[in-house]
Amino acid sequence: MGDNQHGNIHGSPVDDAQIAAWADEAEAGYDLAELDQRRRGRGRPSTGKGPGTPVTVRLDAETLAALAARAQAEGLTSQSAAIRAAVQSWVHVA
């Protein structure tokens, strides 16, 4: 990485010019009401009623492969989504 490049964000290089632009924007100040509006709806979506609780599980390679195949067949894009769908189906909760 060269002296003027500071890594990547979403595949785009961050260079001194980009950092200077962000600094200028910050120094000019932000409209806090606008930032608050942007923030709404961000973060992880609700998975039911109220906030979710992270749960750790261990699955063997065969089970994970079956989970990935079923998820792909059903158009699910993450292990978490597949596990939630499986659990919700088993306990009959939407």
C-alpha cells in the first residue's frame, strides 16, 4: 500500500484526498436532525417481538453443508437467516 493510500472501504481505495474531504465535511459541521433521521432503520433488523438475544451453537461440517444447501435453495443469504428460519419453523413462530 502506498503512502497516500489507507486501505479500502467496500472495495474502493481510501487516499489522502478522501480523508481530507471527510475532514472538511466534519469541520463544516453536521445537521444533527438529519443524522438522526439517517440512523433510523439502521442496524440489524428485528427478528421477532423486541430485541434478539445472540445464541451460539456448534454444528458439524455435514450439518453446516446441509444448512447451506437448504438456505441456497430457499434464497436465504446467511447462516443466521437459515438458522432463524429453521428454528422458527420448528417452534412454529413467525
